[in-house]
Amino acid sequence: MSQDFAKRLNELPEGWLQAMGITITRATQDEVRAELTVGPEHLQGYGIVHGGVHCGLIESLASIGAALVALPRNQSVVGLENNTSFVRAVRAGAKLHAVSTPITRGRRTQVWEARVLDDQERLVATGRVRLLCLDQEQELAGEQVRGVLHPPT
């Protein structure tokens, strides 16, 4: 599946990506890329990007990539573990560029790694996300699993 799902993801009417102002620039089974212009809503008390923004960006890209791998298998994915390291502080006005690629794409679990860079291509954060692949008939929190990329039933 070499199809690029970036346009479809950016057209979703709501969700965390939209709330944070994240734009997906590429979304395939092999690589997911995004951009984010840092605004006041992304900052913590010292005026730098809140670590949760980096964690969420990294987990979102890894989850999108893993979901695209799982989709043809009639599966969805959920995060099991997110290990994010903060390397450089970033302030409002900066534009962040993130990329996530797979380490493993197994049938039951996947592991994706990600890097976040600033405009000068300096490393800002790194991360690794482990995800669980769930079959469509499985339940999660009392409901049948169905991701936003799955075709409507």
C-alpha cells in the first residue's frame, strides 16, 4: 500500500491532530511526516514547548503508520508504550518537522521510531512507540475496534 493518506487525515473534522494544529505531509506504510508551527497553546510555564506535545506528535505519527500497515489486515492499532526523549527546547513561532518510520511491523505488535527537528534541522525530540494490533472483532473499552481510516460499514 504505497497510497499517501495525508490529505484524508488532514480533512478529518476533529481530533487531536486538528486541536494541536498538526499537518500531516506524508502518510504511508513506510513513513509518516508532519509539520507543526509552535503557538502559545503548545507551551508550558517556562515558555517552551510542553513535553506532551512532543510525545503526542510522535505517538500520532507512529500510530498513523502502524494503522496503515494494519488496515489491509483488517486490524486497528492502539499504543502500548511511548518513550520520548526531549533534546532541545523550542519556543513559540518555531516550525517543527517530524518523521516516523517502522522498526518492526509484526502481526501482533509494531514498533515505530520518530524524530522531531526544528527549522535549522536540529534534533528537538526522539521517540519510540510500541503498538498493539487488534482484529476488527475485538473490543476495546467495551466497543468494537474501528479506526478512522477504515471504510464505513
